[in-house]
Amino acid sequence: MAKKKKKLSKRKQNILKKQRKLILYCLILIIIAIALLYFIFKSNLLVTKINQEAASFISFSNSDTTDMLKINSIKKLSNNQGKSRFNTNYLEFVVSSSTNTNYEIIIYPLNNKIDDKYIYYYLTDSNNKKIDYDNLSSKEVALDGGKIIYTSEINGKKKLKLKMWVNNKYKAGVKNIAYKVKVNAR
């Protein structure tokens, strides 16, 4: 009878060893998964990339030139978050001209059904100094149906950054919200 107790205790010891190994392996896998998730979110691997070489230079060498850019996957954010560095939905572009040229920035919805009062933008210069901030409902409508968000005159180069978002007061979901941005010489 003493041998049976020893055998049971050895069997229990083996089971406990296997359970400890299994728990250790699970903990290691959890730590690896957390480390990978941390790396993915910190390195912005999931963020849609904008081809900066193709989208970063707009030139007005003649008055008929029109260039178009696109801003995709606009998210629902508070206005403070939308203006902050946490808003990854933005375009950076350069407007340049060798002569005094008037230009305008126009925004067009792409298959969006969201009221313009919920769509906000924040336009800054190369030093992140605010140029304009508003929602689209208060902007003038262009002849072709877009919203003119900014007009100015350029002689030289000017780097601009345009951030867009849907205000978090909008109750419905936002999915595949996109806008095209045109810079037109006037």
C-alpha cells in the first residue's frame, strides 16, 4: 500500500510538472503577443501610408494646372484630437509658383453621406502654425460642387498640412470616408 501512495505521488508530481511547463509556455506566448502588439502600434505599421514623393509637390507653371490629392480613412475624433499629432489622416503638400499666383484649396466628398457640419479640417504651415480651422458647412461652395477651404496668393514655395476628421458628435458609424483635395490656380 505504501508503494501505491508513492506511485500516486510520483504521478501527481509528473502532472504538476507538465502543468507548470504548460503555464510557463502560455505566459511566454502572452508576453510575446503583447510585445508584438506594442511594436505594431508604436511603429504605425497599420497606418495607411501616403506616397509622399507623388503627393508632396504641386507646381503652378500655367493658370490651367489642377492637381488632385486624396485623404482616406477619415476617423471620428474630438476637435482637440483632430488638430493634434494623434490624427494620422492628413496630407502634406507644397504649393509653389515663380510669379504671384492666386490659388485655392477645394475639398470634394467621395461617396460620403455625412453632413458637412460634422466634417472638420485643420490647415497648418510647415511650422505647424494654424492657417485655418473650421467645419465644411461654413465654407463657400465652388462652381463644381466642392468646398473652398482656403484661398491665397503665392510667389515662391509654401508647405501646407491638411488634417481632416469627423467630429465625435456624429452618431452613426464612419467607414471608408474619403475626400479629394484639389489645389487650383485662380
